[in-house]
Amino acid sequence: MSSEQRTFVFSITFIIIFSVLIATIPIGLLGRGETPDMITPVDPNTVAGFSDSEEFMEGNFTEYGTYDYELNTQNWYCTNFGSGFALGAKILVLGFLWLGGLESVKFISSDGDDRGETLLFTDIDSDAEDGFESYELLFVDNGNAAGTFIIYWDTTAYTTSYAAWSSDALYCIHGVGLESTAVIDIGSLLIDLLTLQLPEVPLLVNILIVVPIWAGIVYILWYIIKEMIPFL
């Protein structure tokens, strides 16, 4: 067996043993953990990566159940009519005058269910998983995309979306576009992979994926250093 082959075999063996030892460190040796004293909802902006978004709750609505906001150069009008929501983009005359006209949108659940132009609290309860649901928004007239509508709440405190809404604890986010942070997200994913911390991936699978990568990295570095030594 040549020296290159022995080096490659050693690299793989070392990485496998090192990975297993790191992954099997007793919990007691990992340091003192923190015990949360309250539940803070996760901000879906960090998950969805919207380039522009608007977050609102019951407290943002007027006494007439309406909320106006500007998003992605468009003016939007959200209505709460007691049992649910309706949403639409304002139709402006001459670019600034609104006479009450709306380009209504319909809500499509993450399972593909068309909830129509009115999103009921009962539909939210049916669609949501652990107090979170994301709806695709489509303009009714032309079917064009109108962004994403995310709803989430703390299910340990409120059993239904309406209960959360009534307590000003139902979070609504209308987001559009994607941020140019994909490179950062991919970088974070690669770091998690190389440190055996891929979310929701079994440890053994993570090890099987990362060992060849680390072996290749070590071997390439060793080869470069070996070839450069005569020139040093």
C-alpha cells in the first residue's frame, strides 16, 4: 500500500472515531444548560427569509376591524370581521386616490386547500400544526402571486387561534420576496453538517455523510502541503 493510500485510510479512520467520540460525550460533560422560563414565538421572518414583510396583531386593527399597510410598493387593506380575515391590495386612482376598490386575494394552505377570499379562524385551527401555518396568497382576478401569509401563536397558552387573537397574541405576517441571504443559510447548513449538528437528521446518517467530506478535505490539504514542502 502506497503512502498516499495509507494516509487516506488513516484520515477516514481518524474522522470516524473522532466523530463517534464527539457525538457520544455524556450530557453531563456538555456544560450547564439553560431552562427557559417563558415561551417566545419564533419569528417566521427568519425562517421564510422575506425581502419585505409586515407583522400585525389584533391590537393593530382599528375599532372597525381594519388595518392598512404598505408592502412591496403596494398598499394593502386587511379586514377582521369577527370570524376571520379578508385581505386585498388597494386599487389607487391616479396612483394615490383610493375609492374603496380592492384586488382581493385568496388563501391557499400549506396542504393545498383553497380557503377562498375569507380565512376563517376555524380553518386556521384545522390547517395549523403546533400553532403555525403558512398560506400562499393569490390574486383572485388574475391568479398572480401576492406573497405569503403566516399565522402563529403559542398553543400552550391558547388552544385556538381565535382565543389567541382575542388576547392580542395571534401573530400575522404578510411577506413577499426572498432575501439575498441564501448563501448565509447554505453556509450555516454546511457548518451544521461538518459539526454533526444537522437538524432532524439521525446522528449515524450525519456521520455517514460527513466522513467522506472530511476525509477528502484532509487528504487534499495533506497532498497540497506534501507537494509544497520541496519549495519551502
